[in-house]
Amino acid sequence: MTGSGVHKRWLLAAAAAVALSGCATGPDRNPRDPLEPFNREVTKINEDLDRGIFRPVAEVYSDIVPSPIRTAVTNVFSNFSDVYSALNNLLQGKPTRFAEDTMRVAINTVLGLGGLIDIATPAGLPKYNEDFGQTLGVWGVPSGPYLVLPLFGPSTFRDTTGMIVDRQADPGAYIYPVSLRNSLTGLRLVNTRANLLGATSLIEQAALDKYAFTRDAYLQRRSYLIHDGNPPDSDGDDADTDAAAEGEAAADAAQGTEPAPASPTQPAIDPSQQPMPVPPMGPTPGLRF
């Protein structure tokens, strides 16, 4: 896609957010996705960029770079993420996890040759992937509407704010000279996209509507992470959705009918097992740089 074509799509997406804002209504509307027309347009743009640029580059990178080197690169950036994970565990009032994350950074940085080797995990120190979006959720801040970001993909208003804050705590943001920092950022993007090649293929095969599948899995996964694997039966962010589901179930019971089974083309998602879906170009919300 040419540069002018991309700009045109962005203008169309912005127009869709205004002109079609009233179209995301009706019985099938997801109350947590009031910006669905806009989000779908941004998703299409991200998919175009991915097909034309990011995925081919990631495939070449995966074919050329040996697996041990790719693992070492992944470990370095994972070590970066442990820094702000530790800070967020502290902000969430989890001193044990804060200490474990801090120990992970110290061990992998010193004994793991700057993070190239992950020594902490085999040593029994679990890896936590805490971010400021989760911290805001623990503090009781509502997630706000679902939002698809250009390049970064699935997010919410809360998680977008958290990503900006996490950037300030990421060691990668303070690497100089700037040219080296930019090069490492590019490597981080390509390496992460390469790690997700299998996940995007899975989504394409599993879902008739990739957008809805990715959105629903993302929101479930975020709730799962915020509650440390034990989300309540009714999360505050899902109150409208749960109430609607309960209303439909009550109506079915009053009429003596069985609730409709789940669509076979849109399987139920187990947040504890389902890998977090990603936008076609790459990761999110896992990518914080």
C-alpha cells in the first residue's frame, strides 16, 4: 500500500468513527465496543500493513536468524519488561511478587549476561507480566471502551494510558545514542512479530470473524490477568454484558426453551489457556516499549 493509500484509509477510519457511530447498535452490539466501526477500519489498516510489511519481514527474520539467537533476543527484552513488572507489582501492593521480579532482573542481568540467558525461570522465580493498565484495573479504574490502536492493535482506554506510563519505566527508553535505541526498537518489533506468527495463523483458522474473536479474547484475558487468574463471576467491566446474558437466560426459562448453543464458528475462550490474540501486525498488550 502506498503512503497516500494509507493516509486515505486513516481519513476514512476517522470519518467512520463519526458517521457510523450510531451503527454499532442493536441486539448484537457489544456494550464494551461502542467504537466498533472505527475499530474495524483501524484493524483493516493494520492488516494491510502487516501483510505488506511486518509479516514478510518477520518471516524472513525467522528463517534467517537461528532459534538460539532469537531466544536470546527475546530474553533481553523480557528482562526489560521485568523492570516495570516489578514496579507495577509494588504499586498493586504485592511485595512478594515485587521481590521476585527484582530478583529476576538482578539474576538475569548479572548471571545471564545482560539478560541473554534466562536463568531465573529454571531457578524457580516465576515471570509476571504486570503493566500499568493492570495496575489501574486493580485500583478500580474502569477499562473504558475497547480500542484498536494503529500498529499496536487491541487495547482499551485504560490500557492505552497504562502503555504510555510503562514506556517511562522501560529501560529501553533510556538507551543512547538514539540511533541505537531506534534500532533496538525495530528489532524488538520484528522479533516479537516473529514469535507470534503461529498465533495469528491460529486465529485465522479458528474464527469466522477475526475482529470479534480477537476483541473478546483480549478483554477476557485482561480481566484474567488483572485478577491474577481468578476473575470474579461478574467483573464490573462486564456488568452490562452479564446482565444482558442473564436477561436472555431468564426469557428462555420463562418460555420453556433451552438457551441457544454457542456458535461453532466462534468457540468459547478459556483465558487461562488461550494465547492472547494479537493484531495482525504484532503484539499487544504484551508489547511495551
